[in-house]
Amino acid sequence: MAKEKTLSGKEMLEEKKKFNVFDMIGGIFKPILIVIIGAGVLQALRDILLQIGAISRVSSSYIFLDGLGNAVFYFLPIFLAISSANVFGATPFLAAAVAAFLLYPNITNLFSWANSVGWDLTLFGKIPITYVKYESSVLPIILIVFFQSKIEPLLKKTIPDLLRSILFPVLTLFITCLAGIIILGPIGTWVGDGLAFVITWLNTRVPWLVPTLVGAASPFLVITGSHYSLFPVATQNLAQLGYDTVLMPGMMASNIALAGASFAVAVRAKQKSYKSYCASSGITSFFGISQSSLYGIAIPLQKPLIASVIGGGLAGFYAGITGIRAQSFVTPGLLSLVGYSTPTSNLINAVICIAIAFVATFVLTLIMGFQEPSKETVRELTGEPISESEKQEILDKAEELEATARKTEEALGDAAMETTRATITRGATRIGEATGLVSASETESEEENGKAKEATEQKGEDA
Amino acid sequence: MKRACVLLLILVCLFGLSACSKKNVDKVFTSFVPPKTGTVNEDIQVDETNHITIVSTNTITPNPDKPDEKILIVTYDWKNGSEKQKVTHGSFLLTAKQDGVTLKPNLKHVDDKFKLVTPIQGGETLHDIQQGFELLSDNEVTLSIKGSMQVVFEDGVPKGSYPVEVPVTVN
């Protein structure tokens, strides 16, 4: 087996500098993708049963099935808080507590009520609080936990040891929650509101450009939660015009593009479990639930993300120039085709749009290639247990490391003993000289001691 | 471990089977079922405890330079039929739609917006609460009043609750 290159301290620092936003998002989502994919499949199942008429939207079966699929996405900020805390080095359960605060029913109901009746919410009667939909949100909690990771060391430094166990969690929660709802949480909403304004303006002047932009930029809109700001535009279009051209066609193109990227990665991947993971992510993306494709494949591997942006953009462009109209608000995926059924030309164009998104992204991903994640990463993604041979390999490595550590320890121990002995002898000689108990001739041994010390130091360094 | 799992599985199956067995007397779940629609000046019970009466609606033009910008002011009474002190928040929600589009709320031109957060005792009625909505056109507006129930039982079958709709004309 080839010996692996060991990085020096400087090289390690350089490697650390290469850590970018994609790695960060990938790192945050990696541990929770297994839950997202499970919930995504359940949502797809719910939609299929609804479409074929097996369940009704007001039935209790629908409520249960909907809850089963939606709960993970509704409480996504809690899952994200724990994984973000692990990435940023904050306390995971304090981060989860902050997320739980944002999703606490009384808080969400208050936000929802204030937004519905036009009440301006304030804190202590002075500080204005912006309405934010924290359910299923991504960016707010990542920003908040990042802030928490910066606050915690400061608090640890300033709080006296005696009071730390009480004051540390109290202050961390208080400061982080306040900063979260006042400044950090609303950032995504502010961005989204600006975006909604620009998109509405563009839609009146260059309508074909809007689906192109949405098709290309949907992955980023989803990450920042800005797509929620476009929902009112789409609902208004559906209500007033009877169709939407702003959000639904572009998002459908983007989701199908992500499905294309996932299947391309599944085709090219070498590890069986990763192939299966990518294929299942591709299937859920076909049904419009693209989180596992986006966070588990496109973002960490980067090139599939570029491919899906291009593929989604191309399909969105086609949707723009042909003026595809979505006539209902359905999760944008294959099942949403029922919302494009009239006239037939609209349906045909929607099918062509889907085909462009899928084929273009699939081919581009194959051409651009990607670096397959390591076995460990795949295991983390799929939740696959370690095989016996891999377990043995890890044990062998551990034994090897232990043996090396023991040797180093022994060498260091010997060196330290000799250094100590030399220092004591030298000190004793000096004291003897100072008190006149030892003659100068006897200090010759000091030189020997000095040499011995040098030798031991050298030995220590070698070790 | 395996034994425990098998035992648990058997128990789950037994419980499942027992649920399928027919009992002599089936328990029928019931709840208050709100009406689908209501009218102005009607006492509308929106859930088990809350009653709303839409007293009046009027349209204002706050800015004379912009005659197209109109606001619908809805005045209503709320009776808290429960035994507890409550505020409007959490008891019911009044929203409005015009041409299928949810209207943007506006509290700038109502008489006393603090009535929305004034607590009242159980059995009391809070009169002349006002809420404003920014109109999109002169077409009819549908007010939606949703009570605090999440699920209603219709003939013993649980269903998602729904708002009571009150059509009002824009004058």
C-alpha cells in the first residue's frame, strides 16, 4: 500500500483556508440527509396518493401522512442547528434550544397572527421584529448558530468559573435568541423581499427572463429561503390571471435538473451505496422534493450544481420563450404536469421543458465529471454500517498508531530522565562551588553533563 | 435483543388485531361544526367558544391624491364564550380575500387597534373591534373567520377545520 503524504503545519493551514461555503453547507447537511430523503419519499407518496384520489386532503389519513413527511422539513432548523453547531464548534444542544425557540408554537402563531392582521411586533415596546417564516428555513439558523459559535468563547472568557454553569447557558440562549429574531433571522426575508420586487418588475418588462433566472437560481433561492417571498407573487398570479409564469415553471425546471444531476452521479459513481443514495435522491427530486439532491449531491460535489444551474436555466429559458403557464399550485415536479394540462400545447411545452432540464443536466454532469466522496462520507450519508473487513482495517490502523505512540513515549521518557539528571547534577555542582564544598577541578564533570544534555535533547527531538 | 424485538412485534400485531375487532357500542366522536358561510350582522359561532358578529364594513380613501388606494375597514364584535380570559390572538383570525387574493392587512386607519390585544373575561363581549385591508379593486370581498379548532368531527369522521366565509360588498 502506498504511503500517504503527511501534511506539515503550514500545508494544513493552507488546506484549512481552502474550506469554502460549499464544504460548509455540505458538512452541515451531511448528517441529516438520511432523514430528509426518508421524509422526501413519504411526501412523494402522499402526493401520488392525493393525485390518484386514494386519499382526500381533508381526511385524517392525509393529515397523518402529511405530518409524517412534513415534520422533518417543518423542524428542519432543529436538525440544522445541531449539525451547524458541530461544524462551527458551538454547543449543539444550546443551538437546538435556539432553533426550538424559533419554532415554538406560541412564537410561530404570534408571528403568523401579526402578519395576518398587520400588527407591528416589537420587543420591550421598542425594538421592531420582522416577520419571518422559520418553519423549514435554512439560512437563518445557520447564521444564528455561527453567531452563537462566536459568542460562546467570549462568554466562557468573561464569566467567572463559579457562575459559569448557570450564566453560560442563560446568556448564550438569551443573546443568541435575541440577535436571531432581531437581525440574523430576517436577513433571508429582506433578501427575498428585494428579490420579489425585482422579479415582479422584470416580469412586466422581460417576462421570458424570469423563468430563466428562477430555473437557474432556484438552488440558491432555496438555500437562502428567498423562494418563500415569491410564493405571494405566484398565488396572486394564479388568483388573478388563472396561471403563473413566475415561480412554478422555473422551479419545476430546477427540480428536474437536480434529478438529472443525481442520476448522472448515480451512473458514474463507483460505490454501490452511493449509487443507490443518488438514485433515490433523483427520484424524490422528480417529485419536486429536491433537498437531498441539492444538499447531499449538488452542493458537496459542486460540478453537478453548476450543471443543474445551466440545465435549469436552459429549461427555464424554454419555459420563458414558450410562455408555459402553471394553472395550479402543486409541488413543482413530474406530478405538477397536471397543472399544465390545458391547452395541449402548454402540456407539450412543459414536457419538453422537463426533458431539456433532465437531459442537459445529465449530460453536462457526465461531461464535467466529479470527485466521488470518500467511503466515510458515503457511510455518513447513507447510514450504512461498517463491514467486518473495514472494521479490521481500522483496528489494524489503530494498533499501528498505538505502537508508534508507545515508542515515542518511551523515547521521550528516556530523554526527559537524562535531561533532568544532568540539570540536577549541574545545579548541585554550582551550589557546591558557591558554598566551597566542591573544588573547581571537580567541576570538569559539568562539561560532560552539558554534552550529555545536548545528546539527550537531540534524542528527544529525534523521538 | 432479538427476542425483545419479536415480542414487541407480536404485541403490536395483537394491538392491531384488537383494533379490528367489532365492539358492541362504537364510540362516536363529535365536535362543534362551524357553518361554511355567514352574513353581516349574524352571530357566527366560529368554533366551540368564539362568536363573531360583523357589524359593518366601510371603504376609505386615506390619501385624496391617490383615489385608487382604498382601505376596507371591518367593524365586528367578539364574544368570548369560554370560561377563561382571552385576547383575539389565538382565539380566532379574521382575514380577507378579493378575487382570490389575500388582502394585505392595514391597521393605520382603524379607531383603536389595541382592542386586538385587549383581554376580555369569559362570557364577555368586546364591541367594535376594527381591522383594515388594502383593497385591490371594487369587487366583492370575502372575509374569512377561522376559529381555534384544528380538527372538526363531521359524522364522527375527523377533518381539517375551515374558516367561515362572509361575503361583503365594497361601498
